[in-house]
Amino acid sequence: MFGNLGQFADLMKTAAKAREMVEKATESIAHLRAEGSSGGGSVVAVASGKLELVSIRLDPKLLEEPDQELLEELIVSAVNQALTKAREASSEAISSAIGDLPLPPGLMGALGGRS
């Protein structure tokens, strides 16, 4: 009956260490920046690792004779690209923080990384 307690204790230590490492990675993710662009760079969006839009830059030429529909499409495209890159970079940061810890299946997802 008590033979599995040692394995359970090891699992709990590993999970605690993994959570600590994820928390440190999460802190660094707040400083991460990912850029997305569209229209050949005429619209550039920057997102944080927390998946928040940080800035957006529009080429002034887009505003000279604005095409509202085109401008909206370019903005959405650039923002989505920046958010996708930020999400991937954040996931990668968490995965690399965890490293080669022997985690049971599904625990990475519970900790916020890739499962």
C-alpha cells in the first residue's frame, strides 16, 4: 500500500518544480514582444507575450486616400499575425523552461504549456 507513496512524493516534487519554472517563464513572457505586419509592411502590429496589443503603426500613405475596408483588413491581419507569433513564443518559453523534467502526460497543459 505504501509502495506508491514514494512515487507520488516524487511526482509532487516534480510538479512543484515545474510550476515554479513556469511562473518564472511567465514573468519573462510579460517582456516578450512579437511583431506582425501586412500590406508589405504598411501596417505593423506589436503584441506582448501576454497576448495584448502593444502598438500599431500605419504607413501615412494609407491615410492619404483611405480605403476603409482595405485598412481594416490590413490591421486585422497584422494584429492576428502578431498575436500568433506572441502565442508561439510564449508557449516555447514555457516549454524550454520546463526542459526535460519527466512530467506525466497532460501535466504540461495543466501548467500552461504544450501538452
